[in-house]
Amino acid sequence: QPDEHAAGLASAPEAVKARTFEALQQLVLAQQERQPLLLVIEDVQWIDRTSEELLTALADIVARLRVLVVCTARPGTTLPWAGRLHASQIALAPLPLEASRRLLESLPTGAPVQSDVAAAILARAEGNPFFLEELMRALRDEDQPDSLRVPETVHDVLATRVLRLPLAERRVLQAAAVIGRDIPLALLETVTGHPPQSLAALLSRLQSAEFLHPRRLGPDAASAFNHALTWEVVYDSAPEQERRELHARVVEVLERSHPDGQGDVVRQLAYHAVRAEQWPRALTYLRRAGTRAVEQGANREAAAYFEQCLVVMSHLPQTRERTEQAIDLRFDLRNALQPLGDLGRIVSCLREAEALAAPLGDERRLGWVASYLTEHYRMLGETTLASEAGRRALDIGERLDDLAMRVITNLPLGLLHRTLGDYRLATTFLRWNTEHLDGPLRFERFGLFGHPSVFSRAFEALCLAELGEFADGRAVGQQAVELADAVDQPSSRVYAYLGAGAVALRQGAWPEALARLQTCVDVARTANIPVGFVYGAFFLGSALAFSGRTPEGLAVMQEAVAQSNSLKLVSGISLGLAGLGEAHLLSGNVERAALVAERALRLALDHGERGNATYARRLIAEVAAARDNPEAETSYREALEAATELGMRPLMAHCHRGLGRMLRRQGRPAEAEVHEDQAAVLYDALDMTSWAAALRADRATSG
């Protein structure tokens, strides 16, 4: 049973978001089963980040569903799903002249429009309906329509309308624009100083003029700008000094109503403090907003806040305290970027932090630089540099008795030694964490994007799976899953289900592997965790292929390859490629399997990934055997020798089985039986029942 602390964390905003996404996806799935479903989303250029993530998640699942998603957006809008094979982009042409004329004639003007004025409007609008409407509104507001100067741009149109407003209305509208596109009326009343009745009259006139519309009624009544461009133009129309003063006034009001400066209001406080140029306040609120975004799994949003913090720092006096703060902000930024796989920006952050910490003689912060570089170098496949950085960080962490530094450093060191094929040593780093993160420490993040207690157990499960210690691997993997589900944090869930799923995959428990790994991939998609998606998708693809769903497995693994190339990931990709090659072999595409196998082996050897190289060698042997190539025996024996040296008992069993099949085809039954017996002993000892059954089928067919 999770404790009370875990239960409290389960209601965190990121959990609500993930559950909301899942619920909406399930709703779409259910509706399309009843009848084809059309979803129309307009004005996607104004979409918020969370809604964009939801649409991206939907775009990923609709390819094989009876669902058509239609989105409208302005030219130049970049949509994350635009590159999908099942996505089409249609550019809408401007309205033809006759259609523009009919639209123009349908708009209310209050007086007949002379032909030359109409012609000028049609020429300037160039078939853009918004231009036509705004130009006609400008015409309607003119005292002398005949002398109307047709603005060149929509900005001119809107700015002209704003300037024609009476002063009181214009000032209220500008104050509203400073507050934001959505305007809580209580806040607007306090900021402007207008009594409720006076403000209501002004807002009524602004609504009649089609600048604003009611957004909410009741105690938390709010208005909103009719269009984002209107909001922008009104905002720009206010003198700069007045804007700063209004933003400062909003900060003052929000601080009074939310004295703790926490919760969702922190985003508003950060926004207004920056624009009020209240730099110390801005720094405080931006960092809080970034931290809150990390907690919610909104890592891109968090990174943007921390980047803003660094800009704000340039406006503050340079003291030792500020320099230390600048270093820590770069660590915050690194932790937000890590699950996104933005390796280039990460190393820039760490080098900047190192350059700032060195003159201070700040050993602790230099230790953190080394700790984070350990993971960075590991992901790039720079194993020697990763090992050196990790050793430096651990030395400093031990000397300073810094538990957090040791825990965070042990994670990449464990993964590094797993990649190098030293699975036993890898588990020592990870178990140290598990032993020291007990009680409430299980729920500590130590600034990370997920929970080290979960990651440590999940990564240990990965190592135990390769050693064939499935009972222990299942136990520690289940612990990771239970912890991750208790905290309901996306990154923690992705890696927990990855570790538990890998154990089931290596043991041949296909239904369990599919369930665990599908959860891993689904959460990674929904929560936008591209690195976790890559590793989960490779394993899921293998599970699908072994379950007889090879085309689906190939599709998801190809997606993982594309994503890893985009992120420039290196570490562990050779293992994923070996799985991809095996799926090609299962589909009968021997030539493609051969190409992928050679690529996997080169990549593994280039980066010292001995265990992954062993998987690639065994795949090369399987390909050679499928071609009746005499080199197959040598490749099998090389893979078997390496697997034996590394203690990879499941892979040893597969090598023996492959040798047995090959030797029987060559007419060497006595030798084949020796290897088949050894494979059977291993499969039985490791409780790899599906593999044992496959071996018995081999023998029955050949005998």
C-alpha cells in the first residue's frame, strides 16, 4: 500500500494531465468504433502547449482509426505532426474576387459603400476575409466614409480603430491588454480604479465595438479579446512607460490576493514582473514557474522559464550570490532539457556553469557539473569521458557527504556499465541508490525530472534481465512500477514500465511484456518524453514481433530510429537496432536484417558496448544461417563466447539453440544435440517457458 505522502503526490497536476489525455484518447477510440469521427480544431496558431501535446498524441493514434482530424491555422504555423505520413496539408487560396465582393456586400456598414471605396478595399484585402471584415469595420467607424484611407495591414486597421476610441475606453482596453487576452473583471477593476458600474458601461461599449466579448459570468466574471491580433495591437498602442506601470500594478494586485506567490498564479506573476522590469521579482517568479512546470512534466515550458531567468540575470548586479544563482539556474535548465534530449543546449549549460564555478572555487557546484556531464557523455556514447566525469563527481560527493550528488551520479554510472556489458558492476551503483533512498527519500527528486528511487530500480531490472536473474528482476521492476504509479509522475512511469517490460521481454513472457512496454510508450508519447519513447519503442517493437505482430513491431521501431536520429542519441541505440534486425529476419527480409545487423555491430564496437555487440553478433549469425552461409558457425561461437564471458545467460541459451538448428541442417545431429541440450537446461533453469517450447518444436520438426 502506498503511504500517505505517495497518495498525495498521486493528485499532482501532471497526473491529472496524463489521465485527461488518456481519457480523451479513449473517448475518441470509443466514438470512432460507433461511427466515423470528424474532429475540427480552428485557429491552431494560437494553441497552448498542453493542447498541442494532446493533439500530437491524437495525431499519433488516428492513422489506423476511423477518425479525420481537421485543423485550421495561419500560413507559417509549424505543426508537430505535419511530417507524419498520414498527415496532409492543404493551403487555402484567397477568396476569388466575386466571393470577396459578396462577402463585402454582406457586411453591415450603416451606409452604402461607393464603388471606388469598395474597389480599394477589395484590392487591399486580396481575398483575405479578415482584412475585408476589419476594413469594413474601419469604414463603418468613419464619419466621412468617402475619405476613408484604406490601411495597408491588419495592424494598421486595428490600430486605427483603437486610436478612434474615446480616451476612457481606450485606456480600459489598454489595461485589459496588459492583463492578457483573458481578463478577469475583478482584476481589471482594481488595476483601472473604475467603480463596477462605470467599468461595466465601458466594457459594454467595447463589446459593441467588437474588441471584447464575455468569457465567463458570475463571481469570477471575465472578458476576452475577440482576436489575438486585436490584443497584440491594443497592447502595442499603449505607451511603453504606461505599460510598465500597468504591469507593476498587476503584480501588486496579484501579490495582495495571492501572498504566497505559489500555484498557477506564479505564471502570471512571472509574466507581469518581467514586463514591469521588476528584475528581482521576475527572477523569483520565473524560477518558481519553471520549477512548477518541471513538477507537472511540462519540460519545454520549464526550459523556457529558466532561459528567461538567465536573461533577467543580466539586469541584476553581479555578486557572488548572483553568480551561484546563475550556476544553479543552468542546472535547472539542464534538468528540464534532459528528458527532451536537447544534448547541444545541455552541454552549453554545463560548460557555462563550469566556467562560472571554477573562479569561485565552488567544489560542490563543480561536482554537480561533473555529475551531469556523466549522463551527457554516456548518452553520446563517450564512455571514457563519462566514466572519468562520474568518478570525479563521486569523489566530490563522498568528500562533501552529499547524498544527492552521489545518487544522481550513480544513475548514469549504472547505465554506463550496463551499456559496456558489465551488468554486475552496474547493479552495484544502482543498488546503492535503492538502499539509501528509503522512507520519504523514495519520493525525493533531487532536482531531477523524475524520481531516482524509481529510475534506480528500473535500471537495475534492465541489468538483471540480461543476466537471466528474472525473479530478482521482476521483484525490483515491480517495485519501480508501484512507486511510479504511486507518485503518478510521467518520466518515472515511463522508465518503471520500461524496466519491468524488459524483464518480461527477455524471459519471453510476451503478453506481460506487451502490456508493460505499451504503457511505457503511451505515457512517453502523451507526456512528450522523446528519449524514453525511443528506448521503450525499440523494446515494444521486439515484443510485438515475437508475438506474431511483426509489421506493427517494425513500424514502431522505425519510429524509434527516426526519433533517435533527430535527437542524435547514441548510447544503447545499437541494442535497439539489433532488435530491429531480428524483426526484419522474422518478417523474412533477410537482406534488410543483414544491413541492420552490421550497422548495429559497428555502432556497438565504436562505443565499447560489449553486451550490445554480442546481440549484434548473434543476429549476424542468424542471418548467415538463414542464408546457409558457412560463416554462421563462427559468428554463433563468437557470440556464445562473449555472452558467456559477460554472464548473459538468456543470450547464451539463444546462441546454443541457434547452433543446434544450424548443425542439424548441416547433417551434424550429434553436435546439434549437445547445443540443444545446453539451451534446454538454460531455458528451464531461467523459467523461459516460451523459449523452451520453441526449442521443443525445433527438435520435433527436425527429428
